[in-house]
Amino acid sequence: MYLLDSNIILELLLDQDRADEVERFLRTAPRGSLHISEFSLYSVGIVLFRRKQFETFMHFLEDLIVRGGVRLLSLPFQDMKELAAAAPRFGLDFDDVYQYVVSGKHGLEIISFDKDFDRTERGRKTP
């Protein structure tokens, strides 16, 4: 079971250097094993809207969330204390600590190109 970090999705959608690697991972991951945080969804939206790639955003929603079965996760207000405690412990900023807490709460492995997760006991995996 995996939590996809924003950079994984953007790598594919923006056709960056490792897009093929991400695509292979997404195609071979068992259905129901992929998750994305609500924060990542918004982060992807911010980047794509800044680039005026509105259609790309809509395709992303349709392909991954609606048809692809990627499950959307969020944190309730009560979990914000955990964010504030984990951030200084691992030197993570808000986006990374949000992913870290979501992954722990749901027992997911983080899939990311961000090496900041390597400072945590859970680490990360790449596609």
C-alpha cells in the first residue's frame, strides 16, 4: 500500500525526466494499493493551474482518482498536533510532514523523489 507524493504525480503530468518510471509504477501497482493525500491533490492543482494546464488537471482527476482507483486521504483537525510534533523532530516542512503523518496513520509506504523523507524512520521508496 502506497502514498504517492505530489512530485511523483507532477513528474508524470509534466513529462519530466523520470516520467516513464512513474508511469510503469502506476501501471503495475495493484489496483487499490495507491493513495494520494488531499494536500497533494491541491498541490498538483496549484502547479497545473499556474501553468494554465486546466485540462491536464481534469485528466489527472479522471485517470487516477475516478477510473484509476487511487484513494484520496485527508487528516482530520485532531491530527494537526501530530504534524507540529513531527516537523521539528525530522526537519520537515508542512507538505512533507503532512505526507509523513498520513502515511503513518494509514500504514502506507511513501513513494517520493524527495530525500527529506530519508530523515524519518519510515523513509521513502521511489517508483
